[in-house]
Amino acid sequence: MTLLLGDFLNQLLTNPALVVTVLLTLGVIMVNGWTDAPNAIATCVSTRSMGPRAAIIMAAIFNFFGVLVMTMLNATVAMTIYKMVDFGGNSGDALVALCAAMFAIVLWATAAWWFGIPTSESHALIAGLSGAAIALQGGLAGINPEQWIKVIYGLVLSTAMGFGMGWIVVKGVEQLFRGLDRRKSYHIFKNAQVAGAAGMAFMHGAQDGQKFMGVFMLGIFLANGQSNVTEFQIPIWMMVLCSVVMALGTSIGGYRIIKSVGMDMVKLEKYQGFSADLAAVLCLFVASIFGLPVSTTHTKTTSIMGVGAAKRLSSVNWGVVKNMISAWILTFPGCGAIGFIMALIFMKIF
């Protein structure tokens, strides 16, 4: 099943519930632009290989291509998020719960952005949806364990592989280019950083873009009273819309996260920034091919940690790392609880 842009616009004019759902979903995508998308360009900007504005434009373009290409190759990530929770057969109640989850995610992510902590919007999305589904169903019947186990696998994979791959890649780069003149290496790795950031933005679209497409489609179906759609195609107009909104979020508030990830955690040289990008891209590509919904934030930040630790452990600001990990750990129970509470409140009101 697919949805033409003309049909979607006509539905917006006649369906107030759909308008609210779309606005909340776009709000979550914009917040993702604040908190997740900046990770893709953090190293590129921090090493001054690109200016922030040019990097944001590049990220928007490659986010779109990431969504487009990976959705054509393998839309499993979108389907995993779509099927992860069961809001029940009543599409009206399900839509209220979904809107509550979106509202909870915006609250959680905005607070994290304010403190400059790069939390995972992927996990906030999963936690918020799960909390709302539990509130609606009155128990764990709203959770699909078969899809949830993929999330757990992805969490472990993104953390362990990111750090390990960062370590391995930077050691390999140092060995390959150890005899190269420093002036030549400066220009080589400056260009390589741009390519690495483009690759990260592409994979961010491939991973996070698909997740939010899945939720967007779910909201549209529920707003139209369709609670049992199991197969769908993501339209290109939705990919463009979400890429633009994500880029807008990055341009408004992304610098806080860029500073935390690319500057405060580890002081990176250009070859190190390229190594971190390449390591994260490889990890995200593997996860996308196998349909695992991993966190782009976890993957990129742990790859930077691995790159820094490969030089010496003291190169990493472990105080910043501690704050990040604390936020990651709190995301599931914290955002899940907010989703649960907001769902109860929304169901009382609406």
C-alpha cells in the first residue's frame, strides 16, 4: 500500500486528527535533527573540514539519499518499528496513544538537547511507543517481543562494534599513511572527512529515516481508521519532507551536540575524524543490511571513543562519556515512563 501526495493533502484538509498526528511526528523528526543528525557531521565540523552551514546542507541531501536507496534495498528497519508495538484494534484509541508517545519523545529529546547530551532518538522512539502501548493495553500485551529483541541486538551491536571498529580503523589508517608528508596528509584527510561525513549522513537516513517513516505511515493509517495495514511502501514525497524537516532541526540547534561529540569528548585530528566516520559507516551499513534498528548516536559516539582510546585512554574525556552513557541508560525507562503517563493523560482528555 502506498499514499500519493495529492491524496495525503486532501486528507489533511478533512481530517483534524491527521493534522495533529502529522505535526507531532514532524516535531519528533525535527528534534531528531537537533539531537541525532548532528552526530553525522560532528567530526567534520570539529576538525574544520567543512563549515556548519555547508555540512548541514550536505547532511540533508545525503539523509534523503540514505532513506531512498536503503528503503529500496531493504525496508526491514521501517517494518520493525512499525510492528514493534500493538496499539490494539481500536484505531481511535491507538491514534491517541501514538500522539502521546510522540509528545513524550519531544519532551525527552528537548531536555537532552538543552544539556547538550546526544541521546538516541531511536531508543527514545522505541521507549515512548512501548510506554504508550503498555498504557493503552494495560500490560505487556502491547509489546511485540520478536521485534523488541532486534532492538536489544542493535543496542549491543552499535555500542560494541562502534568502539571496536573505531580502534581498528584508526590503527589501520595510521599504518597506511605513516610515511606520508604531513602537509599532503592534511589535504587528503580534509577531503576524506567530507566524504566520511557524507557517508554518515547517508547511513543516518538509512537507519533513522526509515524508523520515522514507519511511524509516519502508522499515524496516517490510524488517523484514517486503518489499524490492520501490514504492508506499505514509503512514498518519495515523505522522504523529501522528512529530510528537509530534519535538516531544519539540525540548523536550529545542532551545534550543542556537535560541540559535545566532536570537541568536548575527544580532540580529533582530521585523520582521526575520518577514521571515526568510516568506522561508524561500516557498522551502520552492516546493521541496515540485516534490518537491525541500531542507534546512529551510539554508533558514532562510541566510534569516536574507540579512535581516541587507540591513541591513549586519557585522550578521551571520560567525564563527558559518563554523562552520555547515563543519558543512554535512562532513555528506555525515562522516555518509556513519560510515554506511559502521557498516554494515560491523553486518553483521559480525548
